[in-house]
Amino acid sequence: MNWISNYVRPKINSLFSRQETPDNLWTNCKECGTMLFHRELADNLNVCTNCDHHMHITPRKRFGALFDGGIFTEIAVPAVVEDPLKFRDQKKYPDRIKAAQKSTGEKDAMLVAEGDIGRTPIVAAAQDFSFMGGSMGMYVGNAFIAGVERAIELKRPFVMFSAAGGARMQEGILSLMQMPRTTVAIEMLKEANLPYIVVLTHPTTGGVTASYAMLGDVQIAEPNALICFAGPRVIEQTIHEKLPEGFQRAEYLLDHGMLDRVTHRTKMKEELVTILRMLGGLPPAVVADLPPPTEVSELAASDAGDAKAD
């Protein structure tokens, strides 16, 4: 009996038991509650197919969809002092950095790259909100400036995708110093007559909003993105009044003249290509690519062969 219950029965149960479905196949939309299949969600650039809620997307995935063929080259960022203030709260600052690097696979909260979008060469930077809330520290400042310098060197437009909770408190005044540093870098772009386009994504707040995120030649935002310096709860607690519905959201700012566009993520590349080519005095982008020269020659040869046969 022990042999049957200890060996035979578990063996039979293992053969006929239903396999469990992996937990990562479905994502629950926080806005409407719809369960979304992960491949369908990824194909739609992390936008809910039911309610159009724009979910978080990493810079690498964003760049993969933005650049032609998903091909881009990362720009090197100068190294920074690891823990300049020897800051510690519940954890040491270096431990927080290492944990964020492990969970995201990135060095810090900004990725800078160069490549082509719609055959238009650009330099782009994007913040990763999953890396310590996309907070702006010395590395982010260095990354932004490295991107601007590369854009000036190549004479290309600079496109910035912002997503941040503000300055990084663990670096104190050193993080706040990135506000004037990045502002000077933007002035360098203007002196070089190069376009600076900002795409504000959810959320963009604090010192990032108070510096490079609101200094673009063209200001674009994703739908329903929170864009502010102080959040709505802080303002309500300060003035003791109820704020208007949709206050500090992208559509509200567009209606009040703080934005030029509110553009769906799936249409962002097309929008950027159109704007950049207009600002650069370039002809409209090619909608459909012609076949490679080898295919054209092969087609011509086959047509000639058919003509001889006739």
C-alpha cells in the first residue's frame, strides 16, 4: 500500500495534472481593469487596447519602436562619483543604486542613443521611471549633456522623452545643480540652430519639469500624462481648495497653452518625423520603401527573359 500511495499515485497525478499557466502572460490595466495578453500589449507599445491607457515603457523598448528597424547606438556617458554625500536613509545610497541596476538592467535613469527615425538622423534621450522614479541625479545630467554634445557634433536634432519624479534627494544640491547644467546645454543647441523636441510622458514632475522638460522648441505629451512641479495633492493641501478635473494632465495643459501637441504613443514616431523634417527644411518622409537594387535588377532580368521567349 505504501508503494502504491507513495510512488504510483503521485506518478499518475503528475502525468495527468493540468499544467499551470505562467503569471507573466497577462497584464491587468490599472485604468479599466482589462486583462491584456502580453504579446498584444507589447505590439501596442504598452498602451491598453481597451481604454488607450498609456502604461510605463522602458527607454530600450521605446527606442526599439522609435528608431528605424529598432537599430540605435548608445552614447557613452561620463562616470560620476558613486555616493558623493555618503547618504543613508533606510538603506545606503549605493545599495539602492545596485538594486535599481539589477531590476532594470540599466546603469541609471537615462538612456541616450543615436539613429534614424523615418530616415531622419537624430539623437534621443529617454528617462526610465522604473529606475528610482526616473530621478535626476549627476548621471542624468551627464547623460543629457553627452547627448546634446553628440547632437551638436553630428548636427542632428535632439529629442528628449521625460519621465521623472524630480531631483534625486540622495544627491542633494548636486542633483539640483543639473537644472542649470542642462539649461546651458539647451542654449548650446539653440546657438547651433538645432531643434530640441521634448516628449513629456507620465509622470514628469519636480525639478525635471522646472528645467529641461519645459524648454523644448516643440512640446509634445502622451495622453493623460501628469505634468507638474508640485503634485495636485500637495497643492490642494496648501490652498485648501478642490482643483479642476484633469488639472495638470496633458489635455488640460494643452488647452491652457503649455503644450503644442498631445499625441498617442503609437503615432509618436510619425509625428516626430513630420516635425523634425519641417524644422530641418527636409522634404516629406518616404511613406513606402523602394525594393533594394538587387531585387530591381533581378526583376528587370526576368522581364527581359520573358520578352525574348515571346
